[in-house]
Amino acid sequence: MKTRITLYKKLKPEVKKKLQENYGEFEHSVKIIFKSLHEEEDYNALTINQIYQVSLFSDVYPNNAHELFTGSFAFNE
């Protein structure tokens, strides 16, 4: 049986840490982010808005188009 690896599990530690730090102040928004990351396995399944929310509430942004298209700014392979 294949183990499901969600985007939450693929989050880079520094991104996850910042999201958790912002949970107290922005509980509802961060909860929605975590829910979507627990549901999806592929970065391509996220909407532009969801990607923006991850960046906004983790304060981690892509440095170039490649990082944005692949999600490597926030997620491990």
C-alpha cells in the first residue's frame, strides 16, 4: 500500500514554522491553508490564491518564475 505524501508533509520546515507562528494571529486563514495542504498531494492542484496564501502567511516568496511554477520555494520534492 502506497503511503500518501501530502503537501503538508512536503512543506519546508521554515515555511511550516512561520505558518505555525502566524496561527495565533491569523487562525482562520492558516487553518484553511493547512486543510488544503493536508488534502492535496501535488503542487499543481493548488490554486493561485492558495499559493499566494502560503507565501503571504509564511513570508516566503519565490525568487523567480521557476520556483513559482515548481513550488520549490515552499515545498520539498
